[in-house]
Amino acid sequence: MNARLACWALVGLLMGCTSTGGQTGEIGADPCDSLPAMAGELRVDHGLTEPTPLGVSGQEAIDATGGSGSFEVAWANGTKSAVSWSLAADIESSPVVQHIDRKSECADEYLQVLVLGQVSSADGILHHEQRGELYRGDDGAADLRLAFSFEENPFPDVYAGGMSGDSCSTCGFPYELVVESRWEAGASTPRGHVYLIETGTLLGEVGTF
């Protein structure tokens, strides 16, 4: 799977996750780069500490990330900030762990582990807890996507957005910061990107780590 998990996380928003189509030369999405599901995949539920065909349990997949830590994010406005993070199993959701077998269609398999992720940055931009899915691949790498909602654009100096300057009392929380994290096999510090989204439209990348 390698780069696949990092690619499908923003499928539909990032157009880079495509492959060349048929003889017409058209660009078509690779079904193996998308979740949820496709024909031919098999999902089996597991308890958090039960063994799985990948050789690790859901809890061990969380533990392999280190469970908590810190990194420095470089924001697109030129500033940097220390970020602390932690992961714990979302034991209130069911199923907590699924083994997803796509060997017949995509020659890959992975675990989906429901987690509670906490992310907090020293500058206060990120200070949230959110449910998400940790995906542990058969190559030992893991990917996590967490989306945090904002009532106002947190980066108006980078991307103005269509609603900047508007007074809208009924718009709710139109902005999201999507934190895409990837742990390579054996790594306890993630690498990734932060994207700004407005009402489902990708405005662009606002941070890297």
C-alpha cells in the first residue's frame, strides 16, 4: 500500500490522487486509493486487544505510534509552533477495530482503529479533541486524518476564502483544518500536512510538519 493511505485521505479534495485512464488518456480515480469500500473487500470486526491477521492488535497499532508526542508545524504565514498530540482508542464506538482485506482487488490489507485524537498547538490555533480513524497498513505504516471546525477563517492572511469579511450568523462552522499525519513503520513521530477547507472546498495547504 505504501503511499496509498496518505493519498486517499483527501480524495475528492486533492486531485493528485489519480491515475491515467484508458486509451483516451483521460485521468480516472484509482479505486484502490479510496475508502470506504469497494467491491471485493472483506471487513471483520475485532476487539481492541484481539490478534488480527496483520499480526498486531488495534491497541498495538496505537501503541506503535508512541501514543503521544510532539512536533513542530511550519505554518504558511511564516510562523512555527510546537504541537502536542495524543491518541487513545475510541472505546465508545463500535466496532473499535476492523481488519480490511482487499488482497483480491488491491493486493493490500490494513486495520481501521477508531481513535480519539487530541491536538494542541502552543499558538492556540489547534486545541481540539476529535474522533477519527487510524489506518495501520500491512507495510507497518499508519495514517490518521483529523478535521477540526472553526467559525472563522484561522488563516485569512493565507487564503481569504469566499466568506471572509462576511457577517453570517447562521453559517455555523464553515472552516476546517484537516490534519493529515503519517507514521512510517517504526517511527514514533508523524510527518504530515495541514489543509484549510471552506464548506467542503479545499483552499490549500496551510502547514507542514
